[in-house]
Amino acid sequence: MIDTITQGTTTTAATEQVIQQFIQAWHTQNKAVSKYFQKYDDAVYMQEVAPGRNRAIYLLGHLTSVSDNLLPLLGLGERLYPQLEELFGTNPDKTFEELPTVAELKDYWEKVSSRLAAHFKHMQTYEWLEPHTRVSEEDFAADPFRNKLNVLMSRTVHIGYHLGQLTLLKPEEPIA
């Protein structure tokens, strides 16, 4: 636990502040995704972000699937939409002709994001520094950075990476 590692409440308070900053960064990235997928008509998101690249709908599905997987990875419960893993997690874009609609994926994204945000609001500092569910006790002892906070940090960067890809999509006109 953090109190056994640190030398006082000042360090504990600083740790709590840093964790809150990472959570805020995650919220900011999630809001940017939501805002992006409200920007154009749904048909626009069927386009590739650049020639030969993923379609925007695939990136939304992928981000939703990866975020949904945070629930079991952080020990917060089961996935809400496990069916998305095959469509957007383990297979590349255009593997399947039938996908959920953009509207469905936007709804899934919002529900997953809301569920995670509710959990994050109640997590204690020490919980963020515990191992995630896919690391063994032995591996965690050898590398204590394989914790829940590190997972959140990597997923936040992952969202930012795909937001960067989405900026390559150049449709005609945004929705007014």
C-alpha cells in the first residue's frame, strides 16, 4: 500500500493528486471521442480515415471494445459488450461485413465510458497501485508497475493515438 511505501501524508496526498490527474486525462480523451462522433452524419464514419486505413466506425468499435475490457482487467466486473471483441479486438477492419451501426456503437461507447467513470470515482488510491487481473503475484512482485494505474495510463495514450488517426478523416462538412 502507498502508506507503507511513502514517508508521510504529503507524499500520499501527492500520489492521490497524480492519480486524479491520470483519471482526468482519461476523461478528457473519452470526451474527445464522444465529441468527434457527434461531429458528422453517421454515414461519414463508414469512410477510411486515409486510403487503405481503418474506417472511422472500426476505430469507434475498437476503442469501445478495448475500454469495455478494462472492466475485467481492473477487477470491476464483466464486459458489457463481449461480442465486440471478435469484431474490433482480435480482427482487423473489413473482416466482417455485418457490424453494429454507428448509432449503436456510440451508445455502447457512452455506456462503457459511464460505467468506468462511476467505478473510477470510487476507487481508492491504494487500489490503483494494486496488480491488474492478468498479472501473476510473482510477476507483480518483480515489476510492481504492472498495476491498474499503468493500465489506465496506457489506455489513455491508446485513445489519443486513435483520435490522431481520426483527424485524418476529411469529410465535406461537419453537422451544424
